[in-house]
Amino acid sequence: MLDPRNLSETTEYLFNCNFFDEAFDPDGNETHQELAEEVLDNNLWQEVFTSWNNYLRSNCTTPETVINFCNLFVYYGGTENPIRNPYDFLGYIFAKVNLDKYWDVAGELLDGIAIAILRRSGEISLTKNPCYQSWKDPKLIKAAEKYKTSTM
């Protein structure tokens, strides 16, 4: 069994899987989700996020792998905690996944992640801006452009 305090090993285990595979965490045997809960219970959120974010940037370079990471990130409760630099994190994701091409597959997922993270981080308020759309957010567009123009 993996030690939830060993973040690099557990992160690899948690994210190196296919969220849509029928064998992934079937009902009654949610081993990945249970381990993610242990990881979150036994470590500081910032350390967990750093490990998960490092995995994203090192291992998720295609739209498909980024979308898979995002599904797992939500499944493991990643959107339940504040992120210090939310636009940088989201900028990488939005740079890798062209919403014009992948809207049907991931548009609602990415918009939902952005809204959850930015609300939790205090960057947006749906009370003040009930029609917020992440793909039109100037700060998010700027953050994504930074990654699109860099060598990533």
C-alpha cells in the first residue's frame, strides 16, 4: 500500500490512470479516491497541490491528458481548496486544451473548474458577475497566452 505522505509516489498513482476506464474506481472499490482523501488528510494542501501541479506540467502535454488530469483533479477534491496562483494553474490548462476544438468533450468541465478555483481563491464572485465565462476572462486569456507562446 502506498504511504499517503509520500506525495510523489501517490501523485503518480493517482493521476497515472484513465478516468474513463471502466476498471477505474468501480462502485464499492474506490481505492484512488480513498487514497486521495488520505493524502489530503495527512499533508498540507499547498504541498499536495504543488505535487499535483508538477505532475500536470511534467506529464500532461496533450489535450487528452490534460482533460484526464482535470477530471481526476475534480474527482479527488482539488477544487475544494484555494490555489495561490489560480490564473497560472488554469492558464496552463487552457493553453493546452483548445476549447473551440474540445468544447463538447471538456468545455463545461474546464469552465466549472475555473469557476470553482477562482471563487475559492477569491478572484471572482458569481454574485457580482453571475454571467462569468472563464474563456472570456482577460486574466485567464493572458495566462493561457503566456503558455501558448512559451516552449512550455
